[in-house]
Amino acid sequence: MTVDKPSNVNHWLWSAAILTVLVLGLTDAVDRGARAQLRDSFGDAMTTFVIVRGINAAISVFQGTEVALEPGGVGVVLTPGQIFDPVNDLIERFSWIVLAAGTSLGAQIILLNIGTSLLTKTALVLACITLLGSLWTPLLKGTLWRRILIKASMLVVVLRFLVPLVVLANQALYNVALRPTFESSFEVLEQVGRDVEELQQQEDNSVSVETDDGLLNSISRLYERTTQGMNISARYRAYEARVAEAAEQIINLIAVFLFQTVVFPLLFIWLGLRFARSLISSNFWIPPAVVSYRPPPSEQSPH
């Protein structure tokens, strides 16, 4: 004779796991850490965007600057700011990449907010009730609907925690592999921003006020403007060399933002979906309601 003996240990272990998932989902414990990480990264992206756009705007002004000279009475117009053109093109494109990265981070914050909404929490509660019911009740036992309900409930649980877990894994890898590169490159970019601002202030202060103070002052101003015009190209080239030093750091920052907001998230989402697929399609997560127990021959009744 075969006697069915309940597997209470498995029941309680699975019940504890389901209740833990429910508590984490309702208290937003995982989401708060992920949201804090995302906000820090979003702030870094927006700060970088502001600095880059400031550099781009200032260089654009320099590129349009014209210097009029009259050596020997012959008029010559120079545009020394055009030496910034290659670097400014790179900076302008980088600003759009930073904006796209900030948009990606903002979208992840929105997804986290959706995961903590009342509708999502209600779906999680129903999913956990369904899983607990499948453990402790024989409702729909042996039917296709029972398996469908269990798999649907597991899918709800996976989707509920997929985004925050992907964010935490992504940020952990970013902090280890990418943050040192970001910080060093960001310092260089900040210094370039200060250099460009200093150059702009020098150009603003170099503008002399035209007054009618006599022939001597007019000759002095003419000499000053001519001297400035002769030296401004050299000064612009010096700053162009300093700005060009940031090109390598900009390339590094482009790689950092692409990995942080595109490559790593897609990789972890792919891994998470693969894990979820194997979890839902297999049967190991459905604990047996009963196990067969056959008494030893000594305990069996003689026929």
C-alpha cells in the first residue's frame, strides 16, 4: 500500500521565499537603492551636458570672431577662431551622446516608478497569493489552468524585479570598471571649460573704448589693436592645443556613457530574460505537493 506524505519542509521553504519576495516588492527596498544610483548617474550626465554645451557655445563665438588688421595700410581680416572647428565638432556630437545617455537614465527612473506603482504592487500581491495557493491547496490540480496561473504569476514576479536588479547590477559594474575613467576624464573636461571661459574673458577685456582724445591716443590705440591682432592667432593656437588635449578624454567619456546606458543594461536584461525563461519553462520551481511513501516490508500487513 502507498501512502501520500506531505513535504512540509519544501512547502515552508517556498512559502518563506514567496513572502520575502512580497515584502521586498511592497516595501520598495530594492527599488530605493536602484533609484539612488540612477539619480547619481543622471546628475553626472546632466552636469557633463551643461559643461559640454558651455564649451561648445563659447568656441562657437570664437569661431565667428574676426580680427581686422591694417599692416602698411592694407586691410586684412583674420578668423583665428576657425582653428577650434575640428574639436568643436567633436564636442558638439559628444553633447548629443550625453543627452541621449541622460534620456536613457531618465527612462530607467520612469520604469522604476512604474514598478512601484499601485497597479504593479496589486499584480504582485495576486501573483504571490496564486503561488501560495498552489502550494497549500489542491485547487485546479492536474489541470492546464493551474500551470498557466503559476507560470503567469512567476512572470509577474520576474518583471517586477527585473528593472531594479538590472540597474543595481549595471551600477555595480559601472562603479568598478568605468567610474575611475569617468572621474579622471570629467576633471579634464572641467579644466577645459575653465580655460575656454578664461579665454572668453580675456577677449572681452581686450576691447578698447573709442574716444576722441587726440592724435597721440589714436596712434596708441592703433598700435594696440595691431599688436593684439598679430598675437591673437598665437594665443588662440595655444588654447586650441589645450582644448585638443581633451579630445582623448571626450572619446573616453563617449565609451563610458555608451557602456553605462546601452551595452551593460542590454547585457543584463538579456541575461535576466534568459534566466526568467529557463525558470518559467522548467518545473523545478513547482514544489511537489506530496511525495510517495511506501512502508518497509516489515510494516506491511500480510495478505
